[in-house]
Amino acid sequence: MADVRTNPRQPRNPEREAAIEAFLTRFADCPDRDLLAEMMVTVCRLAKDRTGRGELKLLSRAFKELRYAFKIFKPYADIRKVSIFGSSRTPIGHPDYVQADRFARRMRESDWMIITGAGDGIMRAGHVGAGREASFGVAISLPFEQKANTIIANDPKLINFKYFFTRKLIFVKEASAIALFPGGFGTQDEGFEALTLVQTGKDTPIPIILVDAPGGTYWQHWRAYVTAELLRSGMIGEEDMHLFRLTDDVEVAVREIVHFYHRYHSARYVGDTYVLRLNTPLPDRAIEELNDKYGAIVSAGRIEQSPGPLPGEHDEYPDKPRLVFAFNRHSAGRLRLMIDDINNF
């Protein structure tokens, strides 16, 4: 019988463990039943804590929203997606709208899919450019302003959320890139959150592209503010400026995103070891160059190449070579530059 305690230091409850095991065997048998058992233990503890009905309703609704979203995205797990953010108030025909339409169209032509908030403005432009079949809508219930645009309305890939936090989790979890067009508080919020997640290592490295219309100044002014106030005062480091790229050229934006996955595939931790999965192996000379140039981001040992999964990866992507090293966990900007070099070798 598996130990279904979420904290091994907690005293065992054999009767509860046996009941959970029996329930899972009958109604929810699957390879990851240990995690389901942990969830059921948490439910029992919520009852023991006399958690309020309001909090239970919040947990229940959030849990159901995430389960449904996982179900909708699962058939498309092998297709890379870009999350597009921007103002819902941008009118059709505006230069920002046209730029978002062009960007989404080019990403679809590159075999990517699009995720937007499903509203009008930049979100509608993204769905127009990508087309309904290549679009996901991640909508939020608001008392004003927000409704599904006519492109994605009633599509099976439209998901309606009650909570911003569950919606934002899906935006980041399902995306292999973030594209930000001019927008209001929500756009700024999503942009800063994406940057924070990558900077702090809570998300793996992804391209974050700030896209102006040709000749536009929205993101140029934003970068000027970040440089003058955040960088100059030491609130961020110089290397953090490498976490995003700014352009007013759609082709540059698309190339930046697609090329990011030219050789680099994905990343994760296995214990304290950072694993960069690659689509193709690197020559020995490239490994030496990486150690010479990026040795400062390694806390111990060297950057080395492995032909396949490490123990603990559960045979994920068994055909892909790896770079493995002890990442210092704070040089995210330098790591981003290293991935660029990996792709360019």
C-alpha cells in the first residue's frame, strides 16, 4: 500500500489510507494514483480544519476550471502555442490590430497555435490571423467589457474562467512563447508576471516578445522606463534585460520565437541538476565554448552533455540529448543568452 501522506512526518492513518486505496482502485485507477491519493488526503484535512464554505467553493471552482482546461488542451499537447496579450479596446484597422493579425497569421504558417483572452481588440486580431482551428480562447467572466469575440465564440477550444489566477496559470503553462502588444493594466500585468516567472526560475526559459506596430513607441517607452527606473536603481540586473526582446517587425518576432526552439527543446530540474533537452546534439567544441563563456552560471562542476534521460526524468523525450549542469538558479538572463548560442552553433 502506498504512503499517501502529503507530509511523511504526519502520523499515519491506516484506516484512511486503506479507504483511499480502495476508492482509487474502484473509481480512479491510473499510473499517477499516488498524486490523486495526496489530493484526497488534502480534502480530508480541509474537513478536519473546518474550512469555511466560501473557501471550499473557491477551491472547488478553481479545481474544476483547471481540470477542464487541461482536458481541452491535452489533444494539442504536441503543438507549440504562443499566448498573445494586448488591449481589448484596439479597434479593427488600427496599426496595432493589423500587426497582431499579421503576427498570428505568420505563427500559424509556422505550425504554431494561438492563445488569447478571447475578447475583442488585439485578442480578436490574433484569432483572425490564426483562424478558428488554430486558436484557443481563455476567457474571463467580468461585469463589463469582456465577451468572446465572434471568431472563437462557441468553439470547443473556448474556455471560460471565473478566476484570474487559474486563467493566468493556463496562459503560461500551455504557452511556449509570449507575445505582448500594446495594452492596458491587464497587458502590463501579464507581461510583468511572465518576466517574473522566468527571472525567478518558476517557469522555464521562453521567448517573451514585445511587439509594436511599425514605427510605434509603446514598448520603446516601456523599455525606457524599465531602464531608467528599475535597472538604474538596481532593482533588476543588467542580465534581466535579456529576458525580453522588442521589435516592430513581425518577421523578426516570428523568427525570434521559432528559432528559440531550433535546437533547444525544453528544460527541467532533476533534483539539483538542471537539464536542457536538445533536438540535436552539440559537438564537443561547442560544449567547451559554453563552459568557457557561461561557467559563471554553474554553481559546481561543468556543463556536460548526456545522450538521454537522467534517472528521475521518467523517460521523458527519450530520444533527445541533454545538457546537464548545476545551475546557480539566479542568472536567468545569462541562461537565455546561452540558449541563443546553443541554437546558433
